[in-house]
Amino acid sequence: AQKVTQAQTEISVVEKEDVTLDCVYETRDTTYYLFWYKQPPSGELVFLIRRNSFDEQNEISGRYSWNFQKSTSSFNFTITASQVVDSAVYFCALSDSLFSSASKIIFGSGTRLSIRP
Amino acid sequence: DVKVTQSSRYLVKRTGEKVFLECVQDMDHENMFWYRQDPGLGLRLIYFSYDVKMKEKGDIPEGYSVSREKKERFSLILESASTNQTSMYLCASSSLAGQGATDTQYFGPGTRLTVL
């Protein structure tokens, strides 16, 4: 069965520190998609990244970077030089089995990140 | 930019009332979804729709129904609201991905429903 585990329920760091959010997934598919979303206090989930299982290249976007390792079924998210505006709940997600519906996404339980000034 | 809007940000209803939550997207997306979000449980899928008048149950459909009469609008209905349906409700939409693909879902701002 598809499953996403975000073991870190809450993380608190001081501004400018680097922080890594862990995501471990389980899937029986050979082709799948991984996502990260950010949910700021306003409540709306903001899409950050989508990764195809065939593309293991790490991605960097400004202060954000993602490390995808199929060998350990992990898709970790690192924020470099964190800022107070990064405070949010972050969700990792996995595409549902492509043998069922090709459009569903399974979400992890989220990690609440607090950046202290 | 994808725009998904929800009819209310905050809603307070009484037990037994019929509740309608409306969601509209402006990107001509085929797929639309309703989730509820509760602390420690992440997002759980209630229902989704891949076309007008088509719907499929998600993981927790009990106590809910949906309606999709137009492509851009997807309604969630609580036939008789109960206190355990107090939650944050999130609507999302996505385009029809190619076979073997999953397209990104875009979310609305959410409706925080309180049932007294």
C-alpha cells in the first residue's frame, strides 16, 4: 500500500539555521510521483515541487533543496538559512497507485516548522 | 496562475443542519478533490471527481456527498452535520494527466467548519 511517513511532527530552529524535513515513502509502483507542499498559517496549501521517480537528480530552488534517494525511499527537503517566513506546516505526498486512479495523492501527516527570530 | 476558490473561510453550523461547501476553479481542470484536515492526521480524501457528474469515494466518504454539475464547480454536502465533522475542509483541482502520470493538485484556501 502507498504510505508517506513524516516522522518529525514539529521542528523549531533559530533563524538562519539550516533545517531538513524528512520524508519516507512506501509504494509498490515503479513509476510514481513525489510532492512537497507548504501550508502557511493562512491555511492554503502551496505547491513546492513535483518529482518523477525516474529523475533522481537533486533539485535546488533558491534556499530550498530536495534530496531524492530511491535506495532509501526518501525525499527530504532542506531549507538553507531559514527565515521566519518559512514557518509553516510542510507536507510530503506520493501519487496513489497508478493501477487505481492516476490522479490521487497520498499525503503524509505533515511537519510543523517554526523559525524563531 | 491556477485559482481555486472556496465559498467561505469560516463557517459555524448546528448539529443536524445541511451544509454546502462550494469550490470553484478557473483552470478548466478535469479533476477536483475534497479533503478534510485534522491535527495529526494530515489530509484525508473524502471524494473526488474526474469529470462532470462523475464522482468516486475517497478514504472517508461516510457522512458526505458531492455534486459536480459543471466542470468548474465541485460541491461538498454534509446531509446532517455532526460535531465530529468539525474540521478544515480543503478543495483541490488538477488537470487530466497522461496515462501513468499524476498531475499536481492545486488547493483552495480552505473552509474551517465548526459544528455546534
